[in-house]
Amino acid sequence: MSTSAAVFRLVFNVPESHLAACKRAVFATGAGRYPTGNYTECCWTALGTGQFRPGDGTNPHIGSTGELEQVPEVRVETPCVGEDVVRKAVEALKA
């Protein structure tokens, strides 16, 4: 039986203005390490355009209710070794 922890890939989109803060928060939880631990703060990023339409009863930070919005975003993918790490990384993004 293997005793190695599962490796998850956390993927999130973030405005470029918040990229550095989000990566710091996620990496502080232990995300971004390869299983051997010799590499840290590893991630892959790509620029793109996010699209959404805020529905009724929303209070959007960007855009207006009912109107289609497109904003530049960065897609980030980072490895998380172990379920505990990925859960902590997700909580860090929610904070």
C-alpha cells in the first residue's frame, strides 16, 4: 500500500490586480510544492477574459445586474499535495 499523499491541482481565476496577493495566500498554506518538496511556489498562469452576467438579487463588485460583463483575468493552476493542503488553499482564497 502506498503512503504518499494525493496530488491535487487547484485552479482559480483572479483579476490581475489581485494576483500577487492570492498567490501569496495560497502558497502560505503549502500549495505550490511538488511532492518531493524541492520546488516551492510552483504555478502556471495564463491571461484570459472572464465573462459573467450578474443575476437578480446580486450586488456585483464589477458590472451591473443583468448586464453581460467581460473582464481581463489570470488563470492560475498550482499543485497541492494532500487533501488538507488543498482545503486550506481554498479557504485562503475565500478569505
